[in-house]
Amino acid sequence: MKKFLLHFVLFCLGFAAVAQNLDTVPYFSDDEMPDAGLFLPPPPDTCSQLFIDDFSQWLWGKSMRNTPRGQRASWESLYSEGRMCEIYSQALGFTVSKEFTPAIYRLISRGQRTAEQAVDRAKVRYMRKRPFARMNEHVFGAFDDEEFLRGNGSYPSGHTSLGWTTALILAQMAPELQDTILRRGWEYGESRVIVGAHWQSDVDAARLAASTAVARLQASPEYLSDLAAAREEFLLWHGAVPQSVGYPDGRRILPPPIDTADRRYQGDVAAHWAAKADRTTPRGAQAVIDARYKVSDFLAQFSTILNMQIDSVNTPHITAYLTYVRTTLKKESTRLKSTGFRRRPYEQLGERTLIAEEEASHFATTSYPSTHSTLGWGMALAMVELTPDSMNAVLQRGFEIGQSRVIAGYHWASDVLAGRLVASYTLVRLNNDPEFRALLDRARAEYAAKRRH
């Protein structure tokens, strides 16, 4: 009897330990996740024109340190589930913790482990030197371990991936507060520039890597189950909610377009001149092709990547799914475009473009954000949800479509980045749309059947 009781106690303790450890188990293994080292370009070299923006932002970060914003950035440097809960408690309006909100805590904690997978392999691949180490100074973050950071790659930013992943999944959990949540997540990445732990390009890359991780999560039954449980818990704390919520408002989340008087304008100009060098190469020829952005153009590109004919006849459900995604992405990009006007590079600098016949039609349209970039990146994220077996190749193509607009002279680099961020938060909101989920389910079944044959 004593032996039975001992075994029973040990079993209960083991079960409790497994349940507790589940909070730290990622939703996928490393091999099942996108690899930022494969679909994103390498970080700018310090001798490159593209480093101008990194250097400018490093100077800006230093200027912010002895301010309340700098103190917040220092406080945010603690890398832990607990700190994430504190940061997003402010956005949610109630205390998030393992004790008071175990379901939301689990979602954040497991999301954090997934965020790490989104950048870890790229960090090892590039082992970029961090700003404080490059500039021979101390990191400003109160909780940053300098010795650890010196041996840990700067590109992409792990903190930023964690922060933006958390923002995206909490925005999916609580769309009523999505703008506040997403803005808080965007600011969290800027904190890493302020403390000197990361270059701006590390932060930018990490947000893109995080968006791919969250797209991948949509195929995890465990994630969707945790999300539903967290949603129920949110409603208990938050109370009654509106019947319907629209898409995130980019004006409340992203910075405004860069003005010619802005410190970052020189970074855009440098990226423009660097991209012009590609115009007479095969990459320039591809940029011309990428200017075509009808649904049929995307279907043709994905057909090549997947080695599968995708069209309304052969794959009607996949075509319907991607058409729905494209329509929504274009609508949201256009909505942000309507709030302001930025002159396009060729018009601002008095130049010709790579696609001269389109210059007149674009002259009176705003450059911010890039709709091509929104569509390219957003369609790629949608394909990750549908075809995880080809995700890295699809994501690389989606990234290149945005870069093609810089090469062609129709958009500044910051317009392209903004377009990709519009895509990332729009796709998260799409995943709460019942019609989208129904289209996705049918498209997945069709894709699986085509693969079997």
C-alpha cells in the first residue's frame, strides 16, 4: 500500500511538472518554423551605403537615453515572460500574470518561445556585432548582460521578435484593443535601438521574422486552442465588447512617412542609390516583372515556386483564398495611403524610373506605404499558412517584391517597410474573420489533395 501511495504521489508530481512546463514549450520545432536567415537579406555592412540609417538611428538612440523614454527602454531590457506581461498589462488595462491570467500567460510564454525560433538561426548565421560593442561603449539597458550579448548575434533582434510576436498574438486575442497593443509592440522594438543593444536594421528584420512566426502559428491546433482560452479569459477581465471590430489603424501604430527634414531621410536616399545599381542586372529585369500585381500575377509566381499550376480552373479554392487576401490587403494599404501624401523618389529627385511608362500614372499618388510591398509580403504570409513546406522560398519572393519597388524608383525603403508591417497586422486580423478561415480550410484541403497526386 505504501509503495502504491508513493508511486501515486510521484505520478501526480510528474503530471503537475509537465503541466507547468507546457507554458514554455514552443508550438513548433525549429525545423517547422520559417528561417529568417533564408528569406531575409544579410545585415548592412558598416562600409555599405545602407549602414547610414543604422548609424543615424544609433545617434538618435543615444540622444534619448537621459529622458523618460530612455528610462523606459532601459526597464524594458529585461528578457522574460514576466516583463512581457507587465508591458502588455498596460495595453490591456488589467494585470497579466501566471497567477491571475494563466491562459493569457501561457499564450505569451509559448509565443515567446516561438519568437525565439524565428530569429535564432539567422543570429548564428550572421553573428553581427552589436552597436555598443562596435562603438566601444556600454549597453544602456539595465538588465542587459554585456558579456552574453557580445557572443550573441545582433541581427535580427531577439527582444524585438519577442515584442512584436506578442503584440500580434495579443491583437488577435483582443482586436478591441489592437491599435494600442500593436503600437506598444512597435515602441518596444525601438527601445533596443535606444539602449544600444541593436541596430535599426536588426529591429526591422525582427518584426518581419515575427510576422512569419505568427503566420505559421495559425496552423497549430495547440496555438488556436490556447488563443481561444486566452480570449475567454480576456473577456472575463475586460467585460462587454463591441459586436464588430474593423482592421487596425496604421496611423495609430506606425510612424508617419519620413519628411525630407527628418534625420532618416538620408537613409532612404542611400537605399535608393544602392538599389539603382541593380537596374541593369537580372534583378532589375525581375523588378519590372514585379510591378505587375494582379491576382493572376501572384498566382503565376506561386505556381513556379510550388511547381503546381494555381488558377481558377485547377485550384479554385486556393485561388479564392488568395483573391480574398489580396483584396483585403489592398484595401488596408489604400486606407493608410489616404491619410497623407509623400512624393515618390523619382519625382522628389527629378529622375527617371525603371518603368518609364508608369511614371505619369504614379506622379500624383502617394509613396507611403507601398501597396506592392503590402501585397507581396501579405500574400507570402498567407501562403505560409497554406503551404508550410515551401515557406522560406515563398517568403523570400514576397520580400523581393517589395524591394523591387525601391529598385524601380517608385518607393522609398521606409515606404516598403511600412507596407510589410501593414501586411503583418492585417493578416492577423484576417485570421479572426470566419469567411477567411473557411476559405483557408478549403484551400488547405485542396493543396493537400494536389500534393498527394
